Amino acid sequence: MVITPHVIAGVAAAAITEFHFARAENNNERPLFLKSNRFKIILISCLLGFSSHFLLDAIPHYEYDIYASVPYDFSGIVIDSIVACTSLFIILHGLLRETARGLDIPSNLRGAWAKEKLRYVPFLISLTAAGFAAILPDIILTLGKPYFGVPMRVFDKFHHFWHTSIRISDGYAFMIEACITLGMAWFLLKTIPKIKIEIDSKQIAQELADISSR
């Protein structure tokens, strides 16, 4: 598939992971039998994002042939990247706006209030990392294939194993990718406010704990 659906799928995988861990932590549970910490959350998000690449490639789709027509595909990749970034900005604009307000606070005034405004940064890092992980297989093959002999051939075969052999017209392929992308974007628009509530609840619980301990 092209860049946008892969990136949106990776971000959706991270959103599911973040919501699961945030809700479990707020309920004093141990999610997935793991102690919740930021490194594990990002790692699981990236692994799910990376895996989502192969699942999407199993669906009939349109993709770039970077070896056959580089000038055409290069312009398509640039436009596709812009669409992906714009889509994420629209989906995450609320969290990005509040984070930007926290970054605007002068350094000599930063304290608990700044920490409260920047509480979405770890979540945004997780989403960004998973979105990048979702397109990493194609980046590895594109940049590494000419240089890394046997390991890259093994990875190429693994990638090809998941890749669909069904060929359809470009028009139908674009429709499939558009439907998948819009569906995942809708899921994110519905899920991110729930994650925001969980993050806010955690922040409030920490503030109340700090007040009661004084």
C-alpha cells in the first residue's frame, strides 16, 4: 500500500495500546501481565505498527514501483507523505494544540502547570514512533536491498510471503485504500478522546495524591 494507510494503521495500533495501558493503570490493573512503563508501551506500539504493514499488504492494493519509474513515484511519495502528515495533524490537532501551549510557557515559570500541559507528549511520541514503524519494512527494503545480501533477501521473502498476489485495477485499489484509511481515521477520532480522558484522569489522580500527601 501507499504511505498514508500504513501510517494511519500504525497510529491506530499505538492508540489501542495506549488506551489499554492507560485504562488498566487507572483501574490499578496490570495490563497484558506487564508492569506499565513508557518504554514497554512504545515498544509494543511499534511492534504492532510494524506488524500492521504486512497485514495491510495482504489486501489487494496499489503501491509505488520505485524501481520502474522513479520520477513519477517520487512525486507521488512526496504528495502521499504530505497527505499522511496532514491527516495526522487533523486527527491529533487537539492534543497538539494543548501541547504547544505548554511549550510556550517561559522556562522560569515552568512547574506543575507546565507538566500538566505537556502530559500528552509521551502519547504523541508513541503514536509517531508506531506510525514510522508501520512504513519501516518498505524503507528497509528500499534502502537496504542493494547492500545487505542474505539478510535482506530473507526479509524480502518474508515481506513477499505476506504480499497479496491478487491484481486489480488502480481505480479499485485506490478505493480500497481510501476506505481502509477513512475507517482507521474514524476509529482514531473516536478513540483518541477516550485516551485523553484516561490521561486526564491519571493526571488528576496524581495531583490529588500529591495534595493528600502534603
